[in-house]
Amino acid sequence: MITMVTNLINNKHAYENEKHVYFSVSSFKEYGKLSNKNSEELVAGSRVEISKYKKDPLDFILWKPSDDKDPGWDSPWGRGRPGWHLECSVMSEKFLGKKFDIHGGGLDLIFPHHENEIAQSEACTNSSFAKIWMHVGMVTISGEKMSKSLGNTKSIKYVLENWGPNIIRLFCLSGHYSKVIDYSEEMLKENITKWRQVETCYYELIHTNSENQANVTENIKKIGMEFDNALEDDFNTHLALSAFFQLVKETNKLAAEEKLGKRDSQIIKKEFERMSMILGLNIPKMTEDKKQEIDGLILNRKMLRKEKQFEDADKIRDKLNEMNVELIDHKEKTIWMKKEKIKSEE
């Protein structure tokens, strides 16, 4: 950090004033290119009070003196500590190099923090900083920013315990990363229904053993391209999810009509698992012993139904329900799915 400040001073991009070192914004002609603000807007939006040590209201601190009670390090300008913006530029260069591809952060960091990072890094290295900037929107509740003072916060622990990771992920991916997302338990409930469709699709695929053929190859290829194109278009997860659920819907329709064959299911399953991995959705896997137990109960239920012992058959269904196993009866067969337990669904 001392080296970067020294370089900026030597390059006439920074100046010292009574042990304070400031970046000279007027020396960097492209200042404001990230936030697309002019100088008047930048001054109005600045969070820092105008200091008597500054030559210009927009200049920002690189190094400031430390009292005995504050953290501090020896430097050419006396004992002091670095500014917040400086630390980030130096860490980026140390771990990623002078140039790197993607820089992220919240929308609230565009100005002044990221604008200042660009200025000091590019002025020091005389080269571009990050190629792509991805700024994420904030999370609100009923249109208001989450705040402890308002008492409207929801902890990660709370939402995971009540909704589980897959429901939360579907909810977050349903909007564009750069837009504000409003926390809504009604929308979370809607995503439970969607997640059940995903589970049904997966288990229909793994249980299929018929020789039917629906010739799905071209359609699945088309859906896969729509999925990829959405993510390549500024990471549009909303459209990517639409493509994913198109695959889910069409698979479940084929299964319900008993047109889903073993060959087609293998093609669909490969694409289903690829999309799920990219989206971070995960259907919990079971041990072989548990699978055999469930298969045994279902076989026993089938025998009881054949013998018209429906009451005993229903008891087995109830036992399976307690295990979060749901039966899906088809004309020629019965398959099962292990449902994720979601507290808020109870």
C-alpha cells in the first residue's frame, strides 16, 4: 500500500498535506466513467466531509495519520493507516494481477468506492483495471431496506431453517442480479410448488425403464441453448430458469402420458443435471439401503392392492409419507420420489 501511494505521488496523481495523502481526482480524466456522473453530481454524492487538507472536494484519502490509540504503521508520511479504497486496489493486484476479468459488489459501492478503486489502480498501473463490473441489487422487505432499527431483518439461519437452500436459491435467481429483490414469503411459497415439480422430474427420469421413444434430442438441445444464451446475456438467471422449467414441464408431461422412455430419459437427465449444477440446485441423494427399503414397501403395497387389501395398502402409503416419500401412480407402474422436507410447508 505504501508502494502504491508512493507511485501515485511520483506520477503526480496524489499529494501530501500535513501527513495526509490524497488522490488528485482532477489528474485522472476518466473519473466518473463507472457511475456515469459528472463532477457536480459526484461532489453532491460524496459521503466524506470536505477536509481542509484537500485541494479539491472530490479528492479522496489514500493515507491518514493515526493517533496512539488507533492502528498505525510507519510510512514516509509518518505513522498512519491506509484508506479503505486503497486496501481493495492493493489486494486485487496482489491476488488477481493488475488486470482481471470480473469485479463484483453491491449497487451502493459504485460510488465512491469502486470509482475510487478504478482511479487509483489505473493511474498507478497505466492500464485498465477490471473488464466487467457486476453490481448486485439490495434485498428489501415490503419495499423497505432491511434494517435492525426497523426490526424487519431476516437472518440466513432463519430462512434456511424455514425454507431450505433450494427454495431460497430459486427465489433469488428469479430476478436479475442487478435489480432489487423484495423478500416475500408468498413468493417463497410459490417456489415450493416449483421445487416439487423439479423433484418429480428428477425421479421420473431415474425410474424410467420403458423402451418408448419420444425423440427429444432436438428439443432438449434447443432448451439447452436457450439456457446458455440467457446466462451469457448479462447473467440473466430469470430467463435461464424459464428454460430449466420448460425442460421440467415437458419431461413431467411425457411421463404423465407414459411416453417417456429409457433412451430419452438419459438424454434429458444429462441436461437436467448440467442445468441444476449451474443453478446450484441440489436434490439430496439417498443410500442404497434406504432405496431398497422404499422399493420393498412399494412392492408390498402393490401386492396388497392387487389382493384388494386397500386398508393395509394405505397404511404403507402413510408410512412412506412419514418418510417424506411420495408415490406417483401411473397406469402401468408406481414410482416414488423423496421430497425435501420444508418446514414452512407444514
